[in-house]
Amino acid sequence: MSTPVGDPSAATIPTRPGLRGVYFGYWLIGAAFIANFVAVGAQNYVFGAFFKPMTDELEWSRSAFTLARTVGQFFFAFAGLFIGAYVDRHGGRRLMRIGIVILATALFAQSFVHELWQWILLNGIVLTAGGAMIGNLVVNVTLAKWFVEKRGRAAGLAAMGVSFSGVLLTPAATVLVDAVGWRDAWRVLAVGAALIIVPLSFVMRRAPEDYGLHPDGKSAAEVAAGGGHAAARDFASSLTRSQALRTRAFYLIVFGFGLGQLSIGMMLVQTIPFMTDAGYSRATASLMITLASVPSMLTKPVWGYFIDRAGAQRLTALGFILTALGMFTIVAGERAELAAVLFGGYFLLGVGWGGLIPLQEVIWANFFGRRYLGGVRSAGLPFALLLSASAPLLASIYFDRVGNYDGMFVAVGVFALVAVGLIAAARRPTRDDGERVDPRAELAGIADERSS
């Protein structure tokens, strides 16, 4: 067997159904869970805990502080173009090792920030670069190559790591900042991230065919008996980046999820200041992220289970509707000063969020195939992230001018409803050679890809 490009350890990996009898793809789900926990947590879920302590001490406006994450989203949008293509060809192992060095360095260096430009450089660019090499794009593209028929469940389980950041990291970071101060808190987070990700990087593998395995853990006998047709069709009908960019579906999916997910980045950044402005303590405010994250985490495998059966597009509409209702309920509860309604809004928001990551990953993979998925997914990032990057900053600007968040929160809910129509209008692109394919051609295609 030839050695996969960029993975020198491949020759030492036994070509058997899995590690200790377990399909290796399941180990990758666990690795993706942890990688998402660290990467998304370090960039987004801990952000609110540092919001007021840093802005109060350094005398920055809310919009100035939030600008770092906006810059980060813009940076990731274009860095992803290179990361996605790299993962397609080489896998994510080396990226993760480089990424954790960058991310941990940025986290530690943030403890020495005194000027706004330092914060924007470290948090907006350096931290984002490190997180991009560890998190969503890298691990989700990898999982889409290892799973086809079970893609929804795999994406749902891995995405639980994102929500677990809200369950654990947001309140923990808040307690840590209050206990030791924001500067020492950044240092503790830096060390913790490095200790977790460095050993985790050794688990990453590019594609099952590199090791004589098949997607979804199917044996050679099952594939020979016709059990690999779904994976073979998925591979053979894959569209390249340039082909995907010429389809209508590409832009409907990009802008649909871009608008539908505006609430995530905005609420992760703005919830703690929003709640404390309403008179709640910082501890209670941080628990709102937990209140959204727990149902988001627990419902992800449920969403994944039904994605593989009911279809991702129909379920996406439900996810966006729940997200919109959550945003409207939060505003209504805050204005009426009804804590139960406000808390219920965050719970509802979390249930909606629970489906958005696995739904998005499955729709991209199902529409465009897994062979060039990293390149295709990354091509959509500049469009989607330009939208999502604007929400936290616009919310801060809105607050600085109006004095509350209500209008911005309602607008984001409306955009989620618009996204329902965009995703519903998307139709899966087809290729003439994608209808009938011998499963053995799948392996031959990947072998040709590695040797090219």
C-alpha cells in the first residue's frame, strides 16, 4: 500500500477494521469532540468572561473590544481557503500540532495586553490562526471522509464538543477571572489548551482508504457485496471547488447558514454584558451560556440520528425556526422582566443551536461529496464568515448608540427565518458519472489522488 501524502506514519498503521476492534473513525469522533471543545472554547466561549474586566481596566468601548473577534472571523474566512485544501490532501495532524503552538502562544501573550492594537493582533489574528488549524474545518472535513451513511450521527457527536465548551468553559473562565484576575486567567487557559491538544494530534488520520479501511467501518466483504455503494457514489459525484462555485446551491447554502447562524457568535460574545446590564450577576449571566449549551450539547446526537433518516434540509428549517423563537423570547423576557421567560429563551436557543453544526456539515458533504470537501467548504467561508463576523461588532455598535441590544437581537431572529427559505430552495448538484459507480473505483480514485 502506498503511503498517504503528508502522513509518514501511515505505513506503521495496521490495515485492519479498527483499533482494538473499534473502527478508527469512532476514535476520530472523540478527537473531534475534544478539538472542538478547545478551539471554539478558546476563541468564543471564554470571550464573554473577559469582556467587562478587560474593558473596565483598559478603558475600551464594547465595540472596540469586540472588534478583535470580527477581525478574527475575517481572517479565518480567507485562511480557511488554504486549510481546507491542505486537509483534503494531507490530513489534519501537522496542522493541529502547529495550530496548538500558535493558539497557546496567543492565549498566554494576551495576558500582557495594554493597547488595543495588541489585543486585535493577538486575539483577532494569532489566536484565530491557531484555532483554525485545530477546530471545526479540520475535524469536520476529516469526519466527512470517514463517514457517509452515518455522517449525521458522527457530525452530531463531534459537535457536542462545541456545546460542552459553553457548559464548562464559560462558567469556569468566569470563576477563574474573578478569582485570579484576567491576566493570570489567560495564562492558565494557554497551558490547559496545550496539554490537551498536543497528544490529541497523534490521533488524526486523513481518510480511511489510506489504511485499507472503508467509510462507516464497512468490511471488505460488505463492500464487495455492494454495501459500499453510498460511499462510492459520494466519492465519484464529488464536485471540485471550481465546479461548486458555479452552482446555485453553493450560494444558497452559504448565505442560508451564514444568516441562520448569526445568533451563535453574537450571543457568545454579548450574553454576559447583556445579562449584567439587565441586573443579573456575572455568575448568573455566565450560566445563560450554560443554559443554552446543555440542550445544544444533549440534542446534537438526536439531531444527528434524525439527519441520517429524515433529511438534513427539512430539519435545518426546524433548527432555524427554533433559533429565531429563542431570540424573540429572550428579548420579550428581558423587556417584561420575567426571568423564567428569559431563561426559557436561552434554553430554546440552545435546542435550535444543537442541530445547526451537524446539519451544516452534512448538507455540505451530501451536496458536494467528500473527495474535495475541504476545498469546497473553505470556499464558502469568506461569504459566511463575513456575515457572522459582523453580528457581534454590530451588536456592540448598536448598544453604544442605543443603549440596549433589543433591536439587534430581533433582527438576528428575523434573519434566521429568512435562512429557512434559502436552504429550502437549494437543490443538490449532480454529475453524470455520479449515478452508477463500482465501489472498487472509489479506492482506485483515491490511490490515483495520492500518487499525483
